[in-house]
Amino acid sequence: MAIQIILGLPHLANGPILQRAVMLQAPVLISANCLSRWRKADGWREWSGWRTGTLANARPLASVDLDSAGYTMMVRYGGLPWSIADYMALAASWPFRRISSVDYCCEEGVAHDREEVLDRIARTTATNRECFARADDLAIRDRLMPVLQGRVPDDYVRSLDAIGGLILPGTVVGIGSMCRRPIHGPEGLIAVVERLTRILPIGVKAHLFGVKGDALPYLTPFARWIASIDSQGWGVGVRQHALRHRIAKTDALGADFMERWYRTQCARTLETPRHLPEAAASTPPPPTADPWERAIAQARAEIRALIESGDLDHDEITTGWIETWAAEIYADAA
């Protein structure tokens, strides 16, 4: 079965983009941010709830998936402006096909070092568990899609191991931090996918967030494990075209670019598969010899374990916490 292409839509306003997606009968994905209501408070934008009226426009679409907007919110606002309870209430307000769990992305632009990547994997474990608990209460557990996070292939193994008991047979698991990743190399897209295909539970498939179309011929050899990809890559194309030709970036123009992009990606899923040699495993850095740095690393690891177990909130990793914790470890070792 071919990998399904899901169109990322910027909004659900009744206009050319939505009408074209309906005409194509393409599955679509929207971000929670496109349903956000904002107000100005003391010169700052402040989130003030959901505006769900445009969801009524989505009924003619083939299907609609909901994404928690983790990367966009992290880059723009330093984190999610809404709570998990807020997000899950939105998820329960409309019959979305899939609802992505809240996660902490690990792209280099967000997680700047190895320790921060591990912190964000631990936080993702905690938010997956909270989302599943709330989904049970809201009777939408069967539509909730857990999300794995990481940087190197083994990170995704760690992420999967931590939430394996939440994943139901025959469901789809989201794979995050994919859209800015190269295809090749030990940390590349194919290296991650190849590693996951060895350990995904039987009957479970992956959804890859934000994968660009040029990766599709390299993904088709793994099609039995990959349910779908999504992208709003067509939006980049229309923006560049409008700037180059000094014309308005209208929704009508966007609809044309979106249709061409979608048809091109669907055709790519039928191309001859391309195979890459198995990627060499990345080598972890050696442990530091500095006693204070070792204490910091141990403190981070202990705090991460408490976050994953639910004994600390997923937002409680701070520099002050870590240094205070490390000071006790350092003093005990002295």
C-alpha cells in the first residue's frame, strides 16, 4: 500500500485553499495554532482560547488530523501557550481522525546540546502519558496518536520503550523532528526509519511529520511500516514565487501550488524505490572527566527519570533545579 500524503493546511477558512483540498479529497492536517484566539495585553500577544467556528467548514474534507503545534510554538513563544487540558478539550470538540499527542521537538534550532535532547525526550514521555490519561476520560483514546521524539536513531528507541504500553495494536505512532532532517547520514531520516522498522510493535505504523517530497523514493522501501507523511511544503513554494514575481500571495495562488505539490507527491510514492546503504551508528561522546560536569549530567538524568515516572511536572527542568540537585551530588562525591 502506498504511503498516504497528508496536506498541511494553514487555516480552515472557506475559500480557495479549503475548496481545492475538498476537490482533491486529500486527507489534511491542521495545527492547533490555526484555531487559536489571541488578544493584545500590555503590548503582548496573549492566547485566549480556541475559535472553533471554522471547523464546520471541514466537514466535506476526506479527513482532518490535529497537530499540537509544538515546533511552531517553541520557536515563536518558547513553549505552548495553552495547557494539555486545553489542547485535549479542543481534540474532543470535533471528530478529528488522528489527534497528535503533545510533544517536545528536538530539532537543532530548539535543542542545542545532547542533554537538552534527552530532557525533551523525557518531557515527551510525560506529555504522552498525560494526553492518554485525558483521552481516556474524554473517550477519544482510539484517535490519539502518540509521538516519539529524538535526534539520533537510538533516541527514538528510548522514546518508544518509554511509552510502549500506551500504543494499541493496529494504530499509528507519530515520529517527530523529521522536517529539517537530511535524508542521508547516521542521524538522517532513513537511518531513523530503518531503526524503527526493527522495533515497532506488530501492526503499528508510523506517521512522519513534515517530511519533504524528495525523501519519498527513499521511504517507499519501508512503506509497509509507514502509514503517512504530512507537509505544508507547498506554502514555501507559493511564498517564494510571490516574492520573486512581486505579486500578492493570495489563497487562489496558494491553491494552485497546493494542488501541483499534492499531485507531485502522490506520483512520487509510485516511483522506483531508492535504497541507501545502512547508516553507520553515531558514536556517543565520551563522558566528561570534570566532577562538576559529571554531577550536572547525573542530576539531569535523575530529574528526567522523575519526569518520565510522573513524579515531577514535565516543565520542571530549569537551570536552578539542575544546579541545586547537582550540588548535592557533588558534595556527596567529594
